[in-house]
Amino acid sequence: MLLLPNNIAPSGATPALVDRGGVQRGASALRVNRLGSHYRISLTLPPLNDAAGAAIVVSRLIRAKRQGLRVPYPLLSVDQSGCGTSVVVDGAGQTGGSIQVRGLPPFAVVREGFWFSIESSSGQHYLHNSGSEVTAGVDGRATLSVADTMLRRSFADGARVHLARPMIEGLIEGSEQEWDLAVDHNTRIAFVLEETA
């Protein structure tokens, strides 16, 4: 899994939920939920005026078509750092629309709409959105609601949960990757990243 250089941050982002469920219509409408809903994000990078640095970004995006890319989910001005960096899954084999965690600071608040990624034992991140506000107990334990999707896999006890800096990872979408080489010597790059699991 590839990462962009540390000094590269997007100047624009358009996230989207890829919904694998649907509505079955007949005499009435029936919502059918299916596993596999996930996220896609369109990212625009600021004009890169360092030719060598731009070449590195282009090279990584080309390789990410095959190897995948991991980027921080843009939180903008929402500060989730109060949730700490030692949060882990509390108990193996969990499924459904919530996940029990431990390692939060006592009485830390995970607000509705906070983003978090769960890192599997293989290192793959799965992005989720918190569906309700929850306050950790004095023991640092809480149950996080999954607003957007059901858990896409069962995680091992102790799997890391990233709240302070959630990540989205997947493959670069589309059959081609392009970049703009402008006469002002700036390289302009935009791409779409879609979760693969």
C-alpha cells in the first residue's frame, strides 16, 4: 500500500458513499440493505511547482493503480484528537452496525459524524462514520455506532481504531491516470480513490 509524500495534502475533496443496497419497488417501496457499502473520495491536489516532487506523486499514483493508496481522510477543522491514539477493538468476532472499543481517554466523547478507520491484522483500513454520540466510561470503553455501513469484516481483538487520524485506502479508480503539465510549470493532479473491501 502506497502513501503520498508527507508534504502533500489535498486542496479539495469530494467523498461519496458507494451504497450496495437499494430500493425494491412494487406496490410499495422496500429498502434492501446489503453488505459491501464503502467509500470513494475524489481528491484534488494544489498545483505542484516542484518538478521533482510532482514526479514522485505521479509515480506513486501510477503504481497505486495496482498496489493501492492510503491517504488521511480530510477532517477539515473537526478536531478528533481528544479521542486519543490508543483505541483498539474490544473483543474479536464482532459484526453488525456497532463495534466495541477500548483505550479511549476516560469520558472522551466520540461525536455523531466523527470518522474512524479500523485497521485489520493485514494493515488494511476500513473507513466508517459514527452514527451517534457516545461517551467513554471511566475504563475507556465504548460502543461505536456505524452510521453508514455494516461492518465489512470481523476484526481481531486489539485491532487499531484510528479516530485522531482516520485513513481511507483503496485503488485509484478508472482505466487511466492523468496529470496536467501547465506552461506555468505547475503540475495539477486530481484522482479518485475507492475502497476495495
